[in-house]
Amino acid sequence: MPDRPSISELELSDAELLELIKNHGIDRRSLMKALGIGTALSLSAGSAAAKHDDPHPPNIDPHYGYSTPDADNIPKKLEPDHEVELHLIFPNPPENQPPMFHFAPSGLSVDAGDIVQFTFTAPDHTITSYHPAHGFQQRVPEGAPPFSSPVISAGGAWLYRFEKEGLYDMYCGPHRILGMAMRIVVGDLSDEDIPDYEDTFEGSEGPPPLLPPFGKASLEHELHNFTAFVEGDNEGCEWVWLTPKEILDTDALDPGNIQEGDGKVSFSEVLDDIDRADVNHVHE
């Protein structure tokens, strides 16, 4: 009598494999061997499920969001409710003034559960929450995860779903030191709902007001060293860029103001509240 082939040598259809399991009992190791020869069977509550090679549906991770290199190719399932653009703008005229980095709008009001698309018109930005896990004072609601996008190039996008009501202050990792910060109000917040961190920045004293780990003196020292190649006297360099505290402390980004009107505050409105801001930049 010829030897019977082992279970690992059998090529079984899904139906045949199910029948074998039902009538004869197959141990887990043998079953896994059988599945390893190309059977696309998945068992769930006794029935076959979708094949493993089916594409997984896109999801927005609570920590990492959803990123794509092509802002024009957002999955329909993740169609956003709002859009924020990340900009790099230059002074007009360009002499003796630095470029500015900003979010447009700089303030936004959304409902809990809304998806916000952050579209990158300039390269190498992030959207990162102020959170102790990132080394800063917590400026997002209690229980909100320390979320952040990866560094994304121009033309890409990052999506995030704001589930928990409250006040969210965020920054761009590479350009936070240059004042690239914004605020999102989630839900309908009353004055009693505004958290203490809205007007309680932890960081170094100004002017200009900065946040750790950088102080005014250390930044101006670095600026002096960076410009040492310039002919002539570069002593007394001053930090001319805006700072996150200056941006987020403006009346324009007061939570009540953000919630009024169409729920958006432009970067122009923010600049109007900062005396030392150069208003000759072309911006949106």
C-alpha cells in the first residue's frame, strides 16, 4: 500500500481544507504548514474571510496621522473637513529681512472628529503637538496623544483627526525656532473651558520671548557665530525672527476670536498684533 502524502504535501482548496479540519481535526502546526503552501484561506468565526493580499484601508493613526507625498491623491475615505497650508514667504523687497514660515490659516476652529489636511507648499515641515513627550510644556488637552507628522516635502500632505475637544497648539519641528506655530480649537469652548496653558507659556524670558531649550542670549550668540564670515562688524546681532510665544499670545489667536466668524484666523491678522513683525512680506 503506497504511503499517503503528509498534510504539508497536499494542495487543498479552501473548501477541502475546511472539510478536513471539520471531519478529522488538524493540529495547528499542520494547519499552518498547509496555509504556507499558498492557500489564501483566513478563518474567522468558522468562515472564510478576505484574502491577505487585499489592500488595507487607509486609516489615521492617533499618534502618526496619515501622510502622503501627493496632496492631490487623498483617499476618498479620508476626505478632509478643513485644510491648512504650510508656507515659506519672502520679504518684499528682500534686503535685510529674513523669510517667514507660517501656517495658513494660523488659527482654525473645527468640530470634534473633523479631519484636517495639512498641505505642504514648501518642503521639510512637520505638524507636531506641544507635549512633554516632545520635550515641551503640554499645550493639548489631557489625554490627547503626542502626535506628529513626519518631515514632508513640498507637494505632500498630512491628515489628522481631532477627536478630543479642547485647545491644540502645534509647531513645525524644523522651524519652531523661527516662530512657525498655530492653534486649533476643537469643539465649542466657553471661557470656562479654556485651559491655563493658553496664557501660561513656560520658557525663557524675553524680549523676544522664546521657549526652551533656547534662550535669547544663546540664539544671538549662535547668530553671531553663523554670520562671522561677513565682512565688517557683526557684533550685537539680534534675533529678528518671530517666536512661537509671540504668535500664540496674539489677540488674533485668542480661542474666542478663532471661533467667531468663519472659524479661521489668517497669518496677516496675527502679524497685525505683533509690533516688531515686518509687514512687508507677501503672505496669505
